[in-house]
Amino acid sequence: MDAAAGCPSRPLHVVICPWLGFGHLLPYLELAERLASRGHHVSFVSTPRNLARLPPRRHHTAGGAIDFVTLPLPPVDGLPDGAESTNDVPGDKLEHLWEAFDGLAVPFGEYLATACAGDPTISNKQPDWVLADTFSHWAATAAHEHGVPCAMLQPSAAMIVAVACEATEVSELTGATVYEEMAAVGKRPVAMPWYEWESNSAFFAPLGASGLSIARRCSMALEKSTIAAIWSCHEWELEAFMMAANLLGKPLVPLGLLPPSPDGGRGADVHRDDATVRWLDAQPAKSVVYVALGSEVPLPVELVHELAHGLELSGTRFLWALRKPAGVPDDDVLPAGFRERTHSHGHVAMGWVPQVAILFHAAIGAFLTHCGRNSLIEGIMYGHPLIMLPIFGDQGPNARLMAGRKIGLLVPRNEDDGSFDRRGIEKAVQAVMVEEDSRKVFVANAMKMQEIVANKELHEGYIDEFVQQLRSYITDGNSSTAASPITS
């Protein structure tokens, strides 16, 4: 360690290793920004193309810095050329991305060994902590091997709690085997529909040449970690947070919600020339439903058509950020004549759109969302009521949490296969956007949650507490992986 290692206020050197999805890369870049703004040094590890696609870093005056550590993704048979993130890979190719991700273990281990040896070309400070994403088991293992404490980054408590909360063996679901034991229990929570339960079985299926399931990767990361850090806070989901802390069997530290500033702090007007923003400029205030279901799991084309018909039937203005289903010709993605019939009040964009700038726009009146954690926080940050259409992972629990708080409505779904129809879309959109009595309730409750999400002092306080927790494991110039009291 450097000569100032014994000083409790010295800057930390933290290495962050996100999973290859922008739903993980972006919030953990926000975390890196907040650590750097406090004078700490952050090494942010990912692949070349992913790093090139991240938004520009903000300037830090407190002496902190972020450096990007590039680890080339190893070639894997079946992985499309140039694919480095979940955005680049069709659903039926994701297994190959997992295999390539596992291939980062060796280069990351070499990088960490060099950094721990004090090579000045890597950093002027040896690493104090590794922050390993939930799936980055190899980063946690390398940290353990080199005596660097590791925090396992958890996007949400929702998935763990949703599966475990009604299992009869819940008292045994503790420690690093919690993920596999949940699968062994095999009992569907009452609140979870069958289609969601069945889709979650993918977490326990072997993936890639290693044969490791997602659950096993999570378990391995937790085994080698000193603490877990969760992208959440007590004000957002206190009950789920406390249950997750009990289940994981390791200290669980909240990071806050990491809400982004508009366009990553680059200014609200940075996208004024974007076609979607220009279209919004011509719309009345609070008149437009923004529709975006994420970039990782596109709907099958028949459900895209039902969503389109539902929007048309609702009669409301809409801006739809649509990811085209793989293998579907452009002319067949939307129902015949849909663009022409809705031209006066609707806009469909099939490329990238500046989502934060759109949600910030005065014309947006509601958000039709899949309830991924990033999108949920971004929508509520601007007080938008929700029309909820969860697809995968923790989106269902997230949506049920928001529905319970009456921030919006879940679109009715078929219990067995998760399908929905145009009438369900129409009714949900109208209840949130058009019907005065119900809209008033949803808007009022969204504004209450906005007070939590937009509370900068609250979330910056969580980061300050997180830094204090990291410091509590570093004594006499050395990092310690021994357990230390952590308050949550």
C-alpha cells in the first residue's frame, strides 16, 4: 500500500467489475462517478466496445479519477462478431455471451495481480476493494486469492425475496448456497404467476462451456465476498432489504438508488436535435405515454402487434422506443397501416433513444415500462405514473412492489404463458392517462415516490456510509477480509 495507507482519510482505490449488460454497466458507472467525486480512484473493468459506448465521464475537482480497464472478450463459437453486451446478442445466443464472460477470469486475474504488485503503469495505488457484480464470480475469486476484500454488487433484493419468501425451507436458505437452494425448494410464491416462475428456471440451467448456471455464478461470487452491497435503500424496499440481509448471511450494505442526473450530468439540452425529442417538443404537456420495454428481451412479434393495437385503441399520444424482434423483416414488425393510422399522435423509434432526456421532457405523462430497475428509477425520478409490463427476472417483483403502492397498473396477462391482448393494453393506458379519478391517484403516489428517488441528499448519504464501511475493513495499511461490524 502507499505511504499514506495508515491515514483513515486517504483516498481508496476501488476496482468495479460489472456484468455485460447496460442495465448493470450504467448504474455502476454512476457509483464510480460518485466515488470519484469524493476523491477516490476507481478502475472500471469491461470490454472495449462496452467502454466506448458509455457516456462521457464528468469532471471531478476532488482529486478522484476513473480509469477504464479494457479486457478483450475472448472469441467464442456462436457469438456474433463484435458482440460484447446483452444488447448485441439475440436471446438464443446469450449462452455464448456467458461463456465469453467466464473467459475474462484469466485476464482479470492477471490485471489484479499486476495491480497488487504495485505496478505504476496500472495505478498509483494498490486496490483496496474489488466490487464484483452478482455474476462476476471470477472477480470475487481473484480478489480472494490476492487478499483484496470484495463486495458483491446486488442490483435488487426483489428476486431473492420473491422466490424465497414462501418456501417452506426458508429458514435454511442462508449463506452462499441460497441461490441453488431456492431452486431445490421449487415452490412458487403465491404472488408470482406461472409464466414468471417458469421463465426464472433459466437462472438454474447450465450455461456455456463451464456448465455453470446463473445461480451458481451468484453463489460463487457470494462465497468469496466479504460483504454484499445492494443497489437499493430502506426507503425504497425496507421489508425486502431486511429479508435479503437475513437470507444472504453476510453484511448487506445499501448503496442508495444511484439515480442519474439528466443525461449523466451533460445538460438537459444535449439531445435537442434528436428526432424523438423534437417530436416531443411539438406535443402538449403531460400528453404522451412513453413506451419502452428494455433492450435485452424483445417481445415476440405477435405481442408487439397486440401492444400496437392497444396503443391505437387507447387514442392517447405515444412515443414508442421499440426493439425489433430478431429475424422479423422491418415491414412486418408493426401491424399493416399502423404508422399511417397513428401518424398524427404517435412516433415509433427502432434505434437508440435518449431515455433520460425523454422522461425529463414536459410532454411525458406516463411510462409504459418493463420495470427493469434502471427504467423504474428513471421514470419515478420524474414523477411519472406507470403502466407495467414486466418480462423477465426481477421485473415482476419490481412491478408488484409499484402496483402495491398504487403508482400505476399492471397490464392483465395470461397466467400460463404471459401473453396479453390489445384490450388489456387499452384499458391500462386509459386508466393511467385518461380516466381522471384513477390518474389522480397514480400521479399523487408517483410524486410521493419521486420524493425518495430524487432526494439527492439521501442517496449521497448512502454513498458516504458505504465508503465508511469500506474503510472499516482497512486497518494499519492493510485490507482485511475478516468480518467487521456493519450497520444497515
